[in-house]
Amino acid sequence: MASSPSEHEIQQRIRLACGRGRVRLWRNNTGALVDQQGRFVRFGLCKGSSDLIGLRSLEITPELVGQRLAQFVALEIKTDCGTVTPEQRAFLQLVQQLSGLGAVCRSTAQAQALLGLDAMAGSGQ
């Protein structure tokens, strides 16, 4: 029996399947390290920020018909049994409160549906 895909594998599949056309997605690595000069350096947006961040082009109607806006996208990628931390949940809620698209995704098909993209040929799971 084949093993379930890892969070990293799911993330890569979603980024490749969904990150083109009217959607752009980037990997958001977060963490900290000590550099070669001994300085403590933090990287990534913030603690709890999503694995994939990006923009989705939206057409606004009716008063701005034909114009497009970019909506902030934050996708937290988890395996079927992966859990969302309180910091991750808070980040997604903030994105949603500010009219962005923030969600937990556990498969390519789920991400495609969330982003309003046509499913590609094959399962893409």
C-alpha cells in the first residue's frame, strides 16, 4: 500500500497546480537561525503565517466592471491528520477578516476548488 503524501509533497503539488494564470503562489518559509556573524535572524512573514502565500486576480462588479484587483491568498498546507496551530489559525482568521482568502488545504483538489480553478486532468492529489 502506498504511503500518504507528506505535507511538503502536498504543498508542492498545490503550488505547481494552482500557482499560475490568475493565481500566483509562493512558498513562505518561516523560522530563525544564527548567521555566520553570530546574529540571530528571523525569516518569513510572521509566526503562524501560512505555507503558501500569494495573489488571486478578481474582477469586481458592478461598479468596477472590467477592472481587476489582487486578493491576498494564504494557504496553510496539512496532511489528512495534520493539525493547525493556534498561531496558524489566528493568521488565517486575520487574512479572512481583511477580505483575503485564507484556508487550510489538504489536497490539490481542495486548493483548486477554493481558488475557483478548474481541476486539471488526473486526480492531482
